[in-house]
Amino acid sequence: MKPIYVLNGPNLNMLGQREPSVYGAETLPEIEKLCRAKAAELGLTVDFRQSNIEGELVSWIQEARSKAAGIALNAGAYTHTSVAIHDALRAADVPAVEVHLSNVYKREAFRHHSFIAAAVNGVICGFGSHSYVLALEALASLINTNKKG
Ligand code: DQA
């Protein structure tokens, strides 16, 4: 079984220290642990990565086409700017979910538009680290439906 790629964009390596009132106190390694536990429960595995570099995220999404069963992507600020990530997701051809810790719609207007949303199966935001758990559940269900269909 191929892993789920859980991909994290810029500044998410700073979780725990970065605006805890917005993003919570958990660190990215703690979120990785949470994802591994949830994936095991769902009979999945995860390949968990973070990059501050847009092109690296694009390359990982391209790689996912042949190496991953699905993608959970928190693209951080690139969500609101990146046509390149949008295009990579459209070409990836595996189930994909956009994830955010914060409820971006309750925040500044520039966070209300996502270039990612139109290129993925669905969006989960606003549940803190539990957003990642919900994304894995959604992907498990999409992967099972694809198998049946
Ligand atoms: C974020 C929301 C983005 O607007 C922001 O730039 C981030 C984190 C989130 O997880 O809530 O870096 O993706």
C-alpha cells in the first residue's frame, strides 16, 4: 500500500512557537505523531514532510502521482498565492485534501482565497491539529470508494 503524503508548507516548522493563539501549542513533530497514529488506525501509512520552498512542494506533489495513495496538503501561505501548486495538484491524479489548522475564513481577507481548493477533493480548516486527522479520514474514505468503483 502506498503512503499518504502529508505535506506541509512554509513556516509550519515553527508551530509551537509561532502565534500559538492562532495555531495552537503543538509542534509539527507532535502533529506528525498524531497523523501516524490515525493512519495506523485507518490501515494507512504516512510520509510526512515540510518545506519552506514552493518548488520543493511542487516536486513532492509530482512525485505523489506515482508514489502516494493520496495527499493531505497544508500549503501555508502558498495556499493564497501559488498557481504552481494548483497546477501540480491538478496533474497529480490522486485524491487530495487541503488542510489548515486555523479557520482561514475568520481571518484576514487575503486568506479567504485559496488557489489549492479548486484542485483538490475537499478542504478542512479550523480544527487545529484535528484538521489533519479529519483529512486522513476523508482520504481513507476516498481511497476506499475509488477501490470499490
Ligand atoms: C495555515 C493558514 C495560512 O493562511 C497561513 O499562511 C499558514 C497556516 C493554517 O494551517 O491555518 O501558514 O495554512
